[in-house]
Amino acid sequence: MKKLLKHKPLSHSAANSETNTIQLLHDNLDESLRTIREELGHSTDLVIRTFMIPSNTLPSKAAIIYINGLANVKDILDSLLIDYRSGVTVLPLLDELPPILLIKEYMLKIGEITGTSDYETLYHMILSGDSVILVDGYPEGICASTRDWKDRGVTEPSSQTVVRGPREGFSETLRTSTALIRRKIKDSHLWMETRQIGRVTKTDVALMFIKGLVDDAIVDEVRTRLSRIDIDGILESGYIEELIQDETYTPFPTIFNTERPDVVAAALLEGRVAILIDGTPFVLLVPAVFTHFFQTAEDYYQRADISSLLRILRYVSLFIALLGPAVYIAVTTFHQEMIPTTLLINIAAHREGIPFPAFVEAMLMEVTFEILREAGIRMPRTIGQAVSIVGALVIGQAAVEAGLVGPAMVIVVAITAISTFIIPSYNMGISIRMIRFALMILAASLGLYGILIGIITLVLHLSSLRSFGVPYLAPFAPFIKEDQGDNIIRLPHWALLKRPHFISTTNRKKQQYHPPRKPES
């Protein structure tokens, strides 16, 4: 028996990439326009406007090509075409210059103009919102920047709100997002590199960093990982995040994402690298460490004592969200002697008619709450929050009255869920919720010993993680004494003299030491 090898048919772009052939433009305008129409499937949003370039001898035929809805060609049409209402032409009659040079050097009022000589570049330009001008007799085209995409505008971030601080957030348009960053960092060393990723979507991906502050090895590593991506399309930053992260098999995020320009600007000033993807308001920041996911932009806008108190509260909430149900299961199942006698009698009295052990109670309530949480997110905003809150109250009370769970378990699950909401990063919150179920299983099996085994395993796993070569638990493991001023406790701004050692190694000095002085009486 012979095996038949089946090969999938190559797409047009894949076939071109394998043969490494570039189809050049024709010097005949009609032939070029026919090829463009056939290649784009005679799409109804493809606009081809032909016109004549006037001359004292023989007029030249030309065409403007663009996609309706992506381009704003008003400036081009005003530059090249005749205003029939006034009868005055805007084109100077210069017979001594070639028509294509005449258009490029003397007529176009567009700021950004480039050239193209192949169809692949032409398709990419017009499908990106630019316009291409072709002239009969010339195997090249003029690409003019006429992008006019509909933008959501600069609005307040919905997932990372603050009480005090800027209210602007990134939008889905790449140029709007990069402009928001440059508004905050007006420095010539803020460099940006742009590339297209995705064989079909050709999504614009921008790399931003501050030259002189960032570690060049990290920038080179980001470039290398982005260049290795070979995929049909990139629709959101989550695609890039999964394709370039250090560790695949981990519940913890190793790349930070944000939709706030001030957070990105602060990260760039620390020596991090920002990755912006066209089509999404979420920007990726690398490298990211564990403590980064428990900090907010507002920590640097409030006083140092207030920010430190809020950070301590977040870490306390982290332990409650991670260990709350597991400790309750372990203590009520294996270690009743640790509970005060009066409280133990009350818990036993409320659990007298409950048919399930504490582990089944906890799993039942946790799964129910997770369902309500997800339903509240997916439902319309006007009723989603009400359904999640009211549903949790009604179901919890009904479960207690029905004798399925005890009131103590409802309290533990409620406090655990509220503690999860305090974690600023949504990705980190999901990771904590996943690990909580594993610790509950260990607590039901081995009691507090199982929880201890789970914590040790968790710490060992966190210690093994890296984010673009940076230890995930830095500056705690390895312990860096001089970087402890901006982790759990935040020192005042006048005391934060250096950038984090585990991120920036080239230029660590941030400011001079100028403590505030009391006014002289």
C-alpha cells in the first residue's frame, strides 16, 4: 500500500512568498488597472478615478486608486483635478517635467509621499487607507498618506480607572496611541520601530523604547521574538502576548498589558519596552515582574503613605483570595482544635443538617459565583452588575435556607470574591482564581499540610519564571535591597533616586536627592 501525501493548497500570498517572486507594475496604465481589479476581486469599495494631466502637447492619462471608507482623498482631488465651477486649473502647465515628477514635486499637498514599483506594496498601501497614483507610461506609483479611519477617540479607560490621575486611554488606532505617549515623553530618544505581522492581516505592530534607558539586550530579544512570528493574522494584543512570552505552561501572566498612556510612559521611563498593536487599545509592556501586577497608576499620584497602605491591603487581599476557602476547608475538616470552642459549636450547629462535606460546599459556592461573575460580564452593562450582585445574594440565601451550605461558607466565599476584585490586573486575578481551586483540593486531601505543599510548589514555580530574562520574583528573589523602595512600600518621589536594577542597567540614575525643606521662620 502506498501512502498518499496530501498537500494543502497554498494561498496567493503564501505561494508568492515561497517562490520569492515580486510582480512589478506595468508601464501600461490600463493593464495595471485590470490587474488590480482582478486581484481585489472587483470589490465594490475599490475606487479607481482616472483623469488627464493637461499639457500643451499631449495630455497624460493617470488614475487615483483607493478604498472607499479607509481613505480621505479630498486633498489629492483638489490638487490634481480641475475645479469646473471656477474654470481654473490647479495644475501648472510645465511641459519640461515628466508627469509623474510633476505630480510628486509640484502638485500634491499631502505631507507623506512614498513610491512603489510592485503590486504587493501597492495592495498593502491602499488596503491600509493610503492612495496610489499611477501614470500611463511609468512602471511606478506614488503612494500618498490619506488614511482616514473612523476612530473611537480618546476616552476614559474602562478596565483601569483611577480616582486621581489622567482620564485618557488608548484607542484602537495605532497612530492615536503613539501620539498619546509622545505627548507625555517629549524626548528625542523615544524611538519607535514599526513592522507588519500576519501574512493576511498585515497588522502594524510598533515597538517603543527610550534609547539610553532601556537595556539593548531586551530590545534585541523583543525584536527576535517578533520576527519569529509566522501567523495568518493578528487581531488583538493577546495573539502577540502568547507568541512571545517566556513560559507557556504557567497560569501567571509574564507580560503586562494596560490601556493607560501614563502607565506606559512610566514604564518607558523605567527602562521597559512597549509593544503597541493596531486595532486594540491594550499595550504590552516587557519585562514584567510579579509585583508589577499589584501596582496601579494612582499609587504614584497619591501621597507615599496612602499608596503604601493601599499596596499592603492588596497583598493581604491576595492571600485571602488565594487561601480563604482552602484554610476554612482544612480547619473544619482536619484541624477543629484550632477553632475556638464557641465558634466551633456555632459552626457545627449551622452545619448539622448539611449533607455535604466542607469541600463540596466550597466547590459548589465557588463554581456558582464564577458563573454569576462571568454572566455579569457578558450581559448588557445596564443589567449585568445587578444580575451578578442580586443573583449572588439570592442564591446564597436560598442555599442556606435549603440546607445545602452553611452561612459560614457563604461568608468565606463572599470575602474571597471581594478580595479578588482588589487585584488591579485582570489577568492576575484570573490566575489567583485558578490556583485557589487547586489549593482547595489539597486542603480537602491533606489539610494544612496540603496547603503548605501547594504554597511551596507555587513559590518554586514563581522562582523559575522569567520575563525576557528578568526573574519574575525580582526584587524579592533575587533580593535587591536598593529596589525595595517601590514594591510593597513606596517611598516619596524625592527618595526614589534610581530606576529598578533588574530592568535598567545602563542609566539607573533617575533624579538628584532633593528632600523637601521646612520653610524658614
